[in-house]
Amino acid sequence: MPPGSSTITASVPAGSEYIHILRTVVCGVASRLGFTIDEIDDLRLVVDEAAAQLLTVRPPGARLELRLEPRPDSLEILLVHQTTDGRWPPADFERSMGWHVLTVLADGLDLQRDGGRPAIRMTKRALARPEAHAAG
């Protein structure tokens, strides 16, 4: 998958039983981009934790949408809860264990709103790309 390709999008019902689908999509894309096994494991945990945080906002019938944007040296991840619930981000989230997990595993983290909907934007850099070693 070449850098600069189209955004990859996946959407699942907002329930913990569907998070494995989002993890699979992220891991598959990261693998094709040349991320290491350790980086892919970090991404798996990042998606789990971000989804767990967004699932605290639970109106009936809502969905979680995942958007992936491959970059030359990183993967940009946006996870959006498809609701306009006004309680985002949670109070004191920056003091929570979830915040610490996300900040340790992701290279960039931003709690935001996407069109008024609760969202978490994360960036994970690929530190050891095969192309970088071949060019040297």
C-alpha cells in the first residue's frame, strides 16, 4: 500500500464484541505498511483502549468508525463514535489509566470532536521500515 493512498474506513456497531474487527483492520494495514510486530502490537492495544474510552458514550444504535491514513513514516488513526453526545471528553480523562496507556503507546494523541461527534486521533510512527534499510 503506497504512502498517500486513500483513507481506509471501517464502521462497526458500538459494542465491545465488534472491536476485534477494528483491530484486525488496523493490524492488516500496519503490516502492509511495514510496521514491526512490536509496533503492530502497540496499535492493537491503542485501538482497544481508544474504543473502550469511546464506548463510555453509548446511545442506542450508535456506531464506531475507524479512519486510517497511511503516511510515509506513520499511520494516522481516527476513531469516531457516531453520536453527538455532549459529554466528551470525560472529566479528568488526562488523569486516567486509559490516558496513560494511550500516551505511552501512541506517538500522537488528541481527544477531539469530528463533526460534533466524540473522537480520538492517534498517530503511530514506524520506526524501523524495511525501505529505510534498503536505501542506506
